[in-house]
Amino acid sequence: MKLLLTTFAILISLILIGCSSSKEMQVGEERIVERSTPELPSWTTSISDEKEGFIYVTGEMTRAKERAFGMTQANADGVQKMLNTMSNRAKQTATQALRGANIEEGDVGRYSEFAVSWISNTYQISGVTTPTTYWEKVEKKNQDGVEYFYNCYVQLKISKADYNKSLVGSFDELKHKAQADNNVKAAEVAQKLLDDLNKQ
């Protein structure tokens, strides 16, 4: 009976040792040790979204050594992405409208790029808020032990009206440029773009 108990105790010890060693991290492995919410929010995987009169853009900064720095950089990334979406929309809208008015192709490219450059030089966007943030602290096993870093995400929100104001400024500049060039057709196209935006 004593031998049976001793054998059983050894078996249990071996099982416990096996379980604990299987949970040990290998070099290069990572695991989340802390996070701001119980689950990773779905918006962190979406670059931009539009719903109920608002536009949402996600900025991110991964593998930041400090959380505060990571959140600041995530916010800056979100602002840059928002400017990019505005620039793309201004260029596409202006290009289509100018081509539709049979403007010469060289002028189409020049005026649409002029509209984009106005947005690119706008360093602040009016009405942007940060409704949601998320961060997670990650532990990574290395040769010397472990290291930690943060993955940070910021969701920026802007109303469609404030978003359109930036486009209004872009098309207004396009109009002034066309007027300065005495390009009546291009000025008329710019005015129509402004009228359409003001109706939204």
C-alpha cells in the first residue's frame, strides 16, 4: 500500500510538472497581460467607417514602449488617416466633375491636385473628437527574460457636416484658382461642387 501511494504521488508530481512546463512561454512568444477592456473592440480592425451622420477613423500605434507615447502616436495616425480620406475624396470628386465638364486633361490634374494640396496643408480638422480608445500590454519572452510593450488604438469621430467643411475649403480654393486663371469652366465646376456639398 505504501509503495502504491508513493508511486501515485510521483505520478501526480510528474503530471503537475508537465502541466506547468507546458504553460511556460518559449522565446519569441507573446501574450497579453493587461488590457483596457475585457475584449478587443471590433473597431480596432476597421480603418474607417460611416454611420448615423458621423465618420469614424481608427489610428494605431503598436509595440510602443510607453503607453502614453503609444496613445499620442495612435491619435496622430488617426488624424493623418482622416486627412488622407479627405484628400482622396476631394481628388476623386474634383477629377470626375472636371472631366465631366470636358476640361482639358492637363487642367483636370492640375486643379484636382490643387484641391488636395489645400487639405494637406490643413493641420487641424475642426470638430474631431476621440470617443473611444483601447490599449493592451503585451509580454514577450526573450533570451534574457521578458520585455513589455503596448498596442494602442484611438477611434476618431467627426460629423459629416464638419467633414464636409474641409471639402468646402478645398473646392473654394479650387474655385479661386480657376478664377485667377480665367478658367470659367473650371470655376463653374468648383461652384457646383460647393453647391452640392452645401445641400448635404
